[in-house]
Amino acid sequence: MTLRLADVLADPELRLRLADGDPVALNQPVRWCAVTELADPRPFLSGGELVLTTGLSQLDEAAQRQFVGRVAEGRAAGLGFGVGLTHASVPPATLAEARERRLPVLEIPYETPFIAVDRFVADRILEEQYGRFADLLDEHDTLARALLSGRGLGALIDALHQILGAPAMVLDLYGRVLATAPASASWPVEQILARRPGGGDLPQAVPVSVEDTVVAYLCCRRPRRSADVLPYAVSLVGLELARRQAELAGKRRLAGQVLEDLVRGTIGAPEAERRLSPFGIRASDEHALLVATVDYGGDLLRKLVSSPPLAGATTAILADCLIAVLEPGQSAREAALLLSAHLSRHGDEVRVGIGGWYAGMTGLRWSYYEAHEAMTRGPGINERQQMSLSGLLLASEDVPLRDLARDVLRPLREFDAAHAGSLVATLRAYLDADGSVAAVADRLIVHRNTVRYRIGQIERLTGRCLTHTADRVQLWLALAASSLGGPADTP
């Protein structure tokens, strides 16, 4: 309970008397005591103090009024005037100025030493702080037990709502409300994410980080009770989101391994169906696949693994791509737009390919190849096209296309590794741009002569001419086949 001026006045052992002041002003909280005989105590006041003085330097009305004015300017809670020493009673000028300044004045009798008042205030403040510390430990324990109850983030936010006496919410970076309490609370999601002031007070939003990366915000309206518990709540939310990320990453790797085995033809349809059923993928349903990746200079696989789940889809990791198996009835276009928005936070150029809707395990494989071929056509969202002869070659496990692709591209990759070069990237951009040097220069942000020089190096190292259609087809197939491979296909 906060110590008020009225509490100091009410203590019978101190025997203080209200010399002047509005009784309402006695509800002012007292932060500490400050004993002074200085004419100007303002440099030593920070606000909320009970200033104690005997008026030693206040021998005339002007000095008395000036002292009271300076104490009021220092935002003191009240003035305690010791009588029986310099002054037999509180000077009338002091009382008059205090009345104008709305500053309560407590008369301290000669028998009550200032140290007794000081000790009373200090003991009560320390008692208050100890009580708040004990309450804070109880609140920490309540939040931890809520998180460990098995009900997860929802239980944690419910408990936080009860502690704060105000609505609370966890919002991820994509605008999804992960948990809120009460359920009826409304939140200005766009304003919170953009940190734009809007109508009314914008809720407090504290960033939640996982592995030094902000992944969400813990938001709350203005708390009716102390918000000291918020930092601990943020750490618990971070732990729960890290656990979710780890669980999602594990599921994605498992699902990705099964899909890779299915695509490569190393397992049959019955085995694939058995291994995919725990992920909710049933052979009797029609599914469509999205294949997506992004140009990213860091640890792309870690970013893909930790990307948020996609509603209405099972997500998996295959090579350097994020795969989404859509549930029946879901809009593939809308899902592709959402997936592109997710991945755009990790790089500049997002590629998303959309496969067709097919039933059965063979249908999953076919949809994957359609989506992957669509993805390789360039940045943005690409719809499937009728499967081409090159697509059939890439889909075949009987043709050692990836082995041949490694041999074709080996000179370029070895050169890039030895000289920190970009020949493979330049070749891919050149083929994507249908041989336009200007388009490649704009995309790679280099001079056109640099592109021409690299093209010459590519032709010299591979022994193929990029103006010949046959050689272009071979190099394009090599790039496409290598991008379908696993880690062994990536240098």
C-alpha cells in the first residue's frame, strides 16, 4: 500500500498536527523525507518528498514565502515545520504562501525529532517495497504455473490479464493474434505493427525475441495495477514461442523427408501414405502443393524452418524450399500470397510456384513438380503450366539428370568457390531473362560489360555457346535439375 501524507499525520507516536492544507492533498504519496535549512532546496528535490525544516534561514516574511514557493516548485508532497526552535509556531507568511500553493503543512512539535519522522517514512516505504517484491514473486509463480499447465499461451495471457486488470494479447509480426484475454477485446493490429498513433491510446507493445530476433509483441491496455510483472511475462512468452518454433521445425523436417522420399521415388505410395497420415495428409483427398524460396544471403534453411505456420496447410522443408501441402477447398492463390508475404521478410526476391490439385500420393508428386517448375520461372507467384517435356525429364527418377547436371555446372561452381564469383547466379539470371544482358545487369546491379564478361567466362569454362539453342537447353536443364536435388547437389 502506498504511503500517503495522511498516514504520516495519523501516526500517534509522532504527534504531528495539520497546520494548514486541504485534506484532499493529504492523499499525496510520500517517496522520502528531505531535511533542509537551505534557502533553496530545489536542486536536492526529485518530487514526492516530505520536506522537514525548522525555518532557520527564514527570518522574515519574504524569505518564508520564497522558501515555500521553492519547495512547491520542487513538487514536494508536503512541508513539515519543526516548532519550538527558531520559531515558536509556524509563521503566518509560511502558512499563507502554502495555502496559495496548495502545499500541506504539518506542524512537528519540539518533542518529536526529525529522525523519528524520517525513520517512520523509511520503514513504511521499505515495508511497501518488500510487500511488492513478495507480490511480484507470487505473480511470477502464477504466470509460470499457467504456462506449464498444458494450456500454453492462452492460459499465460489469461493469468496476465487477471494480474494486470487490463486486456492483454500476443501479436506476431504477420498480424495474427496468437492469444488474447478477454476474448472479446478488440485490438488495432495494423497500428500496433506500424507503431502509428491512432484514435485513443495505442496499447503498450513490448517486443518478444527468440534467438535475438523479434518474433511477436506482448500488448496490453493501460494496467489498472502494477505492470512490474511485464518483463517476466515477455520472457515466458518468448520461451513458449521458441518451443513452438522448435516443434514446428521438427515437424517440417520430418514431413520434408517423407515428401522428398516420395518425390525421389525411394518409397511407394502405401508407405508414403502411412508416413504422411500423422500430418493430416490423406490419399483420398485432393491436395495442391506450393513450392517457395527466397534470395537470402544468410542461413536460408534456418529462416525457412522458423517461418510461421500457414493456416490450412502442412508445411515442410525440402532442399532450400518451403513446401506447403494445401488442404481440400483452400484457395491456392490466397495461400501463395500469404506465403510470399511471410518469406518477403527474409529477402528481396520471393519465388512461389503453385501446383495443381490431385488425389493420391502420385498426385502429390505430380503437383510438386508442377509447382517447382512454376517457381523456377522467376520472382513472384507463378501459376502452373501444362507439364513440359523438360518437366517430365526432371520428374523422372530413371534418368540420372542430377548427376549429369553436377558435371555440367562443376567448372562454374569451382570457379565461384575459388574466386567468390557469381557465374552460376549470372547464368541463371541470363536464362531467366531470355538472354537479355540489360535485364541481367539491372537484376544483379552490375554493369552490362560485367555481364558480358561473365558470359564469356561461362562459355569458356563449360565449352558451350549461349547463343546456341541446344547449349542453352542443356545449361537450363542442369540448373533446374540441380535445384531439385538435396544438400549433396548444393556446393
